[in-house]
Amino acid sequence: MKSKGGAILRLLLLCGCSIFICDIIYYFVDHVCNGTFVDWFMAHYMYEHYDIYGGKEMFVREPFWPRIKGLLTAALFAASVLLAVIVFTASYFRAKAERKKTVTEISGEIQNYMRQNGGGQDIFKKEYAEVFAQMSEIRSMMQQHEQILKEEAARKNDMITYLAHDLKTPLTSVLGYLSLLAEVPDMPAEQKARYVNIALDKAQRLEKLINEFFDITRYNLQQAELEEEEIDLSYMLVQMTDEFYPLLNAHGNTVNLQTNENILIRGDPVKLARVFNNILKNAIAYSYRETVIDVWTECEENEVRICFRNRGKTIPARKLDFIFKKFFRLDEARTSDTGGAGLGLAIAKEIVSLHGGTITAESAEELTTFCVSLPSGGLEKHE
């Protein structure tokens, strides 16, 4: 009903404008340009001649109808163009006002909806049902992200608290044994060597905890940007296994590396090396002693896959879903030497994603496998 009344009002307004314009044209022609217009019209659209009426010769003026028809046609065309311009202009400004009104109305309804904790369907009009559905989805996603951030913040705070507490224990031991060595200079060599080894072990533990603090800080502050170049993937993996020899030896593990020679890919060598280091370090930490860790590559048409498999306790399926979350550790006990701040795999996943790849984990029958898949753009194989 309201829409019909508005249409009638707009039609009346348009008619009134048209009549007003016609009056202006009439006044201009009939009063302002009276003599000039008549002279012009007589010269172009009238002609004079002598004719005989009632037996008498008379001087007659008659319209030149072909020209007058052309004039009327031109006038009608001009009036139509003018009317079209008026209608278009009025429609444009009306549509602009309607859009502004609609945007303002939707904006107000969205603000009211976002202020509410739940429901909110009655806030939106029926014609905005699609907007309500989209806003519901957006708010749901925001709430999920907010919950994830809260959980990450809670895990981070717990981790920092644990680390701060754990720093005291090795530091106290280091200071204690060094004090004993300083107070008893003539201590037997065997006992002195034992105290030095204990102090060194505790100092290394302290260094590891400090490095965990640095990992947390770097993860939050750094802006990850790739510095891509050509990488010899095979050489990188060989070099990595060589660098991990002391840690592998200490744990009694060995690496069985199977890879083709000269696999060239494009990527950030520093960041990809960190990915592989984190995965191998994780495999060593959670593998059984005196077991083999298998590392191999698979080259396909569209991707190259790098896999790490170790034998150890099976990771429960419920924990596999969270293994790449920030500050998540498989072993919850801080007394365990396995794992770190729970950032290694989260950082690895982020770096792989920056390269356009994926990282997955599977665990069954005491075999855990991590696979990194990278796109083969720029991949070359040399036999």
C-alpha cells in the first residue's frame, strides 16, 4: 500500500514538472521573444501569394505544411529527449537516495545484531534474510576464531609459567655444583669430573629452556616472508641428517634416507630447513631408542613429498587433530625431556602453507609418519 501511494505521488510530481516546463517554454515564446519568433516563423514556415476569391484577386498567406511537419517532429523529439533526461535524472537521484537509505538501514541492523549474544533474527526485515544468514555465519566464525585465540593464549601463558618455573631448577644445580668446585679446590679428580659433567648437563638443559622462550617470542613477532631461490632438496636432506648425528647417536637412533639425486625445487631454504629440522627433532624425541627413522622423497607430476617415519608410541587420533596447534605438546608433564614449547610443528605447518603446500600426520601400530607435500612448480629432475 505504501509503495503504491509513493508511485502515485511520483507520477503526480512528474506531471507537475512537465506542465511547469511547458509553461516556461510558452511564456518564453509568447512574451519574451514574441516579435522575433513571429518574424522567424513567417519567414520559414509561411508563404505569400495572390489568389482569386469571389472574382477578386487577393494577397494570401498560407502555412508551408511540409516544413511545419518537420518542425513539429523536431519539437516532439526534443520534448521526448528532455522528458527522458528528466526521468533519468530523477530516477538516478532517487535510486541513490534509496541505496543510501538501504545501506544505512542494514548497517544499523548489523550493529544491533552484533551487539546481541544470540538470536537476532527478529532484528532483520524479511527482505534482509540473506544478510542475516551471512552475518550469522560470520559471527559464528568470529566466535570460533576468538575461542581458538583464547585457548592458544591460555596454553601460551601456561607454557611460559612452566618454563619460568623450570628455569630455576637447572640454574640452582649449576650454581650449586660450581660453588662446590670453587670451595673445594683440592677435590679428587674423579669427583670433580662428575660435578663438572652434572653442571654441564644442567647448563645444556637451561639453554634448551631459554631457546624455548626465544621460539615463543620469535613466533609472535616475526613477519614470515619467503626469500625464494633454487634448492637442491636431496643435498639439504643429506646435510640435515649429518647435522643431527650427535642427537641421533645420543638417542641410539639412525636415519635411513632414500631420495633421488639432484631434486631441485624453489623455496626459502632457511625456512624449509627449519621445517625438516623440527619434524626430525620431533621424530627423535618420540621414537624408541635404538630404532631407525626412515626419511624418503616421492616425486610426482604436480608435487614432491618428503616423509619422516619413526617407531614409537602411537599418537591417539584425538591428539593428531591438535598436533599442529600452537603450544600443544604430546607429553603434558614438564619434567619430560621430549618436546619443547609446542611450537615446532605449528611453525612447520605455517611455513609449508606459505610455500603453497600441506603437512599431514598419521600414527598407527607404533609407526608415526609426517609427510610434507610441496607444489612442483619449478621442480626439475636430473638423472
